[in-house]
Amino acid sequence: MVRALSEARRALKRGGRLIDMRPTMRNRAVELALPDASLFIGEIDSAGAFSDHVAANDALDAALAAGEFKLEHHATFEIRTDLDSLADLREFQGELRRSMMPESIFERIAALIADEPADFLIRIRREMLIARYRRL
């Protein structure tokens, strides 16, 4: 984020806008979505990435305090990833870089689908932040 802010200061004219979109510091939730209910299974531990989030927040706070940018709007939204099987969840796990998915998530899902419900999805919810800043 520090390099991105430096580049934004260089490239943006006064009044130009910077869009910041990134995950929040909340862990991703894993759910089992059934036809009649959605069951919370557990969380993917993202603490390994939190230092990057703190550094990005600090860099933005410093730029705001220095009067380089002004926050115009911010909001959060959710990204949902729906998976069809435990094999898909294993593949998803293999793509995680600094987050850890506890084995207990796989065990709970396996126990819940042992009777082979007709229709289920493994749902991963991730909260995202989007903010718009104006170059001063």
C-alpha cells in the first residue's frame, strides 16, 4: 500500500480519485448451505495477513493526516465462493497463501453430508472494504 500511495501521489492530479479495495481484517466464514438452512462450520484463520492490513491502514492514515488525500466514501461488501464438494474445498485450501483452514472444517462437513443430502453447497464468505479517496 505504501508504494501504491506513492504512485497515486505521483500520477493523480489534484482532485483525482484513488479506489482502495481489499479484504477486511475479519476471517472468512465457512458454511454448509442446505436447501432449508445454512450452517456455520468454522473460520479460515487469516491472522498471517493481518500485518499487511495494519501497514496499509497506517499508510492511509498517514496520507490523510498529511492532507494528501481525503476520504470521500467507504463501504464493505461480501464476496461469496460456492463450492460443490470437499474436493473443491481442498483445492481452495491449496490456493491459500497466508491463511490456515483448520482440518476440523473438513471433518464437520464430512459428518454433516455423510447421509448424502440431495443438495448442498460449501460457502465461503469474505468481507471486503472499498473506499474512494480524493487527491488534494
